[in-house]
Amino acid sequence: MKEILETLIKNLVENKDEVTINEKEEGKTIVFEVKVKESDIGKVIGKQGRIAKSIRTLMKSIAGKEHKRVIVEFLD
């Protein structure tokens, strides 16, 4: 799952080398902390948070097949 999220994020930003994703798993919940360069955060979140919401929805769908819960946090 982390690889899918990383691919999505890297295709949105200009500074691909500055993308870091930390994964924490607690039971059936996986928390992804996404950190990008400050100038790219707007591209990842999108207008009114639409891109961030879409990324979260996609990740929740993937996690649902594995009977897991996913939380995606965007850090700046």
C-alpha cells in the first residue's frame, strides 16, 4: 500500500526526492504520514482539499480489501 501512495504523491509534486512517507501500523489501523516540500503541499491537498480527499478514498478502498483501516495525514 505504501508503494501505491508514494507513486500517487510523487506524480503530483515537482520535488519528488523530498517526498517522505512514514507508516505506522497498530492492529487493523495503518497511519501514513506524508511529508512533502512546502511549495508542493498545495498540489497534494488541492483546491478545497479535493485531491487529498481522493487520495484518502482510494487508500481506504485498497485497505478495505485487506480488512484494514487507513488514515492518511499530510504534514507540512
